Amino acid sequence: MSENAAPPTERIDGRLLRIAFILVLGTFMATVDATIVSVGIDTLTEEFDASVAEIQWVSTAYLLAVVAAVPASGWLADRFGGRRTWIAAVGLFLLGSLLCALAWSATSLIVFRVVQGLGGGLLPATGQALLARVAGPGRTGRVISIVAVVPLLSPVLGPMVGGSILGVASWPWLFLVNLPIGAVAMVLARRHVPAVPPSERRAAFDLRGAALLSPGLAVLVFGLTEVAHGRTVPAVIGVAAGLGMLVGFVVHGLRTRGTPLIDPRLFTRPPFGAAALSLVVLGASVFGTMFLLPLYFQTGRELSAWEAGLLLAPQGLGAVVGTVLVNRTIDKVAPRSLVVTGIALILLGTVPFTQLGRDPADAVIAVTLVVRGVGAAMVGAPLMNIVYSRIEPAHLPRAAGALNLLNTVGGSLGTAALAVVLQDRLAARGADVSQAFADAFWWVLGCCLLAAVGATRLPRTHAGKDA
């Protein structure tokens, strides 16, 4: 057997696929809902007689709530059990969805989106940890490669689903559509997902860490958002306060004798540190691109939200193709080879967007998005498999929480940072909108190069075969 060969794999049976399908329903709701409202901004502005700046908080509040909730997912799963936590998170998400549909003002809708985001933030991490524990190290890679396609599809599906709903129904259905999906997921989970008992360690909740990490991330994202809006004072205060709280969290995590919410030392242990860097940058690249492109299509090319969603669809096709490819090779090919190849494809698929000033044809954009979709699918699942297959089952909930936090933070901070860059380039380029977007994509390209550096530190071999 060669140095990079994987140990014999276990068969994925119908029972495991059924569990994966049930758990991915939660991830689907949470990730698609993060973008589904984007096409309804104009509708909500008219409905509540609010400004665009006010209604934009409907999306921002959800994102900040997700960032705040993810770090607590590991402790909750340890304390109450994985299945119980997941079902409770679905219930909280559905409650928030119902309240959003009943909102009577912009302020009430923003508050209810926070409730929805708290439930949505718990779902991906809890579901992945539960699935990895049920699957075991021998099957984790292939199963995760199946469910990992959902976050890649959400930025594409969200605007399309939202546009379709608003074409035939009123705005509350942007939220009511979650109710039947979530109800089915809860019933199926009780019947088919095995109960994972709470951890025997029963560590106390890291209240000080939670008070520093989640609000620190939320305040930092808020500060970057204010930079993009040109509001200097709240931007400086938000960024400075957010960074200060995050530094305080790291110091607290290194000094505490208990179990921190996320152990900072985890990032110094291979392969977690390298995987963390790659995952953060991947999130910034993928979600940053899905922030820039719809704006470019609608402002630079004057397309409708529905037309922009259709033009983004090829990335979803690429993600599906990449998922099939990864599923067939993840236990046979060295993890680092898959990740590096995926990042290389994302790099290749980013270069044409740095030339938007030349107005590339729709066919070029479509092919480019297919390439990016394939590449993104080849990065996320192998990175998660690298960590999940090398960690003890008892530590899976906190590891999953850390990985999902990194992906979320990468996406949110990357999007906020690119918004600042875009605002600056739009001011500098004046009427040349396409060239301003092209300038912003050079920063996306830089993120991809940084991710490639992190990927070179990943293991050459599969778990159990490390040199």
C-alpha cells in the first residue's frame, strides 16, 4: 500500500444516508434563509415604509445572530445531547420564522430575525457533529462530502427561491416556507436519528468566553458594515471594540482552568490550524463572490434579481459535480491533494472576474462559475474530514462548532471587508462600475492565494496513515 493510500473504507448504507438527508434539511433551511430575503429588500422597504438602510438590517441581524449562536453549539450538544440540541434548534428557527411572517414593522422583523438566526446558527455545526459521530471515521469523509454541498448552493438557491416566492405570493411566505420543511425534519429526526447521550464531562458553560467571543464577532462585523456605509465614528468604535473583545477571549481561553467555549490552543495543533486558515479564507472567497456578483449583475448589467439568480446557477451545478467527484475520491486521494486542487480551481475561476471591466460574455461567466463551484466542493468536505477523522468522538461537537464558526466568520468578515473595498473603488472609478467590481475581485484572488498557503500545511495522508 502506498504512503498516501487510505485505510479500507466502510460501506455507506441506506440508514446513514437517511440520517444525512434529515440533518441536511436543517442546514438547508438555515443557509438558504441567510440569502432568501435579499431579493425581498425592495418589497419590505415598501411594505414597512422604511429606508433601504433600515431594511438592510433584516439580513445583517440574521447574520450577526448566527455568528453569536455558533460558538455555543458545542457546549449545548455536550450538555443536552446532539439530537436533542438539533431538534430544539429547529424548533427555535421555526418559531423565529413564524414571528417574522407576523411582523408588523421593520423593527419587529429585525428582532424576530435575531430569534431565527439563533436557531439557524446552531443547526449546521450540531448536525455535522451528530452525523460525524454516527458515521464513524471510516465513513465521515464521504458523508460530509454529500451534506457540504448545501452551504455552497445556498447563495445561488436563496435569491432564486426568494424571487420565485415573491412572484406568486406575498412577503410573509419568504418565512412561512420554512414551517413545513422544519416540521418534517423534526418528525423524521425523532424517528430515525439516533440519540447521542450528553457528554460525561458536563463542563460548566464558559460564560465569560461567551460574553467576549460572540458579541466581539458581532460588533466587529457591525463595525465593518458601518465602514462600508461611510459612518466613521460607529465604524471605528465597532472595529476597535470587536477586536479588543476577541483579544480578551484569546487571553481568557489560554488562562482558564476550565473548558473554554473554543480552546485557542486548538488552532496550534495540526491539522486544525491549517484547516482553520483555509476554511476562513474559503468562506471569505465563496460568500464574498456571492455578494459581489449579484450586485454587479443588477447594477453593472441592470439585470433583475431573478435573472441574476439564473446567471449564478452554474456555480450550483459545479458544486454538485464537485461533490460527486469528492465523494468518489475522498477516501482514495490524499486530503491535501484534494484541497490544493480545489483552491487552484477557485483561483482559476476568479481570474476572469478581475477583468469585468472588459464586459465578459455570459458564457464566460457561466463556465467560470462552474469551475469555482467544482473547486469549492473539493475544499470544504475534505477539510472537515481531515479534522473530524482525527478527533475523539467526545470532542466532535466543539470541533464542529469551531469549524462552522470559522466558515461563518470568514463569510461574514470577508463580505463586510469586500463591501468596504467595493465602496472605495466605486468612489475612485466613478461611472466605471464594472472596473470597480473588477478591482474588488483582485482582493478575492488574494484570499485564494492565502488559502493555498494554509493548504500546504495540511496532512499528506489519511487519518491512521500519517507519517
